[in-house]
Amino acid sequence: MNELEYAKMLEVPISSSSVEFKPTPRRKKDVKKQIINKVNNQTETTAQNPKKSIKDFFKKLQVKKPKVKKVQTESSVEITKGGFDVISMQVVAIFVLVVGIILTNIFFENSGMNNLMRAVFSKNEEVIEKHYTEFTALSPSKNGQVTLQDGVMTVSAGSVYSPCDGTIESVSKDGDFYVVTVSHSDSFTSVISGLESVYLSVGETVYSNVPVGYSSGITNVSMFSNDAILTGYEINDNKIVWLS
């Protein structure tokens, strides 16, 4: 006999009730604590390797661009072919021009092309046609005594100078001494003989205040106009004065 039957027999009032059992709600995780721990861990990683952390951060932000394939169209191919043809034609034209100039120089010396090339590339040489009286002439010695006789200036020992500016035309040897010819213009020259040493060589510029050479003995200096010795001058205060 169970309890229910025993209760009926004793006439004990019985009340029944239904009991519902609800599961105990689980405690939610502490989200705030998790966030704090995550931030702390991230801060420690950044402190240990800041460059790597920053790179990783920006990599996440980068957006990959879609790759675009280049398609070569027929028009681009035609343009490339056309450019190649133009360049080839230019190279051929230059080659033909060079060959033509070379052949012209060989077989036609006085052709128009040669004359044009001479006019463009050749240096125009200035021809000096000044008369000797237009030059300012000085004594061939700055310190020593100079005597003049029949157009020949005799210089005592020391440095010897050219009477006027000019260019060394020739340097020759006469026994133990040097002979130097200085060209002042097409028709005006000076000849210095009896030098023991020469300071300049052929083609170099001569100045009347710079020594041409040196002699420990007697040096003769003569001036010529069209191969004729000049005698119409005198020396006054280290200057040559033209008389006619």
C-alpha cells in the first residue's frame, strides 16, 4: 500500500501540487574583464615588438586591389609597327646622308656640299694686314743699354724682348746661338739673333713685355717690312719712334 491509499483510508485531506524545476541560470562571463585582459596582452606585444605590431595593424586595414589584365588591342599593335617603321626610315636616311657626304668629299673636292662643310666647320683665320707704323714698338731691352745703327739694335747681356707683340714664326740655330723670327703681321717681322737660350717655341704668342730669350753677350734685333730692313726709327726713353 502506498502513501496515497493509506491517506484515503485514514480520510486525510490530500492536496496535490506540481513542482517545476527551472535550471539555475549560468553566470555570464565577465566581458569587461575579458576586454581588459585582451587590451593588456596587445599592449605587451606592442611594447615588445612595436614595428611588427604596427605593420600587422596596417596590413589588416589594406584593401587588395583587383588585378587588371592588360589586353593588347589591334590598334596598339598597329601603332607599334608604325613607330618601328618610322625609326627604321630615319636610320636609313641618316646612313644614306653620311655615305653621300663621304663620297662627295672623295670624288668632288669643290662641290657645294664640301664648300658648305668648310664654311660651317673651318675656323676663319683673321689676316692681319697692319702696317708696321700702326704698332707700338718698345726697346728690346728693359735694363741694358741699346745702341742703334743702320736699323740694327744691339743689346748687351740680359733678357731680350720682342719689339712688338706677335707669334714665333721660326727658331733656328746659328753655331752656338739661336735665331728667332717673330711675325707681327703679314708684312712686318722681327729677327732676334745671338740668343743663348729661347723661352718660347714655334706658334706661341709673343708679348713685348715678356722676354723671348737670354744672352750673356751681344744680341742683335732687326725689324723688317716685306723682307726690307727698317731704318726709319729711333729709340727714345725705351720706346721706338717711327720717323716715317
